Amino acid sequence: MTEEKFYTVEEVAQILKVNPMTVYRRVKEGKLKVYKVGRVFRIGEKSLQNYLALVKK
């Protein structure tokens, strides 16, 4: 059983080379699935890969 890697909003923003607010917008639009751990959003690697595939089309 493999464990999925999770990223913070700030890490995803660095990967995508965008502002963290842009990541929050994509979450609100439903384009990125997040898990809320306490007060912090975590974005799964699969969710990020799916978003990147969607954007590349």
C-alpha cells in the first residue's frame, strides 16, 4: 500500500509558479481537491496531477 504525498497551498503555488490566492481560487472552483487538516488545506499529489493534465489539454 503506497501513501499519497500531500502538499500545502504554498507548495502547490511554487510548483505551479502562481500566487497562493490562485490556488485557493482553483480549490473554490472545484478544480483542485483538498483535505482540511485542522486549519490547513492539503492537496494530494493525485489531485495536483489531475489538475495539471486538465490544464495541459
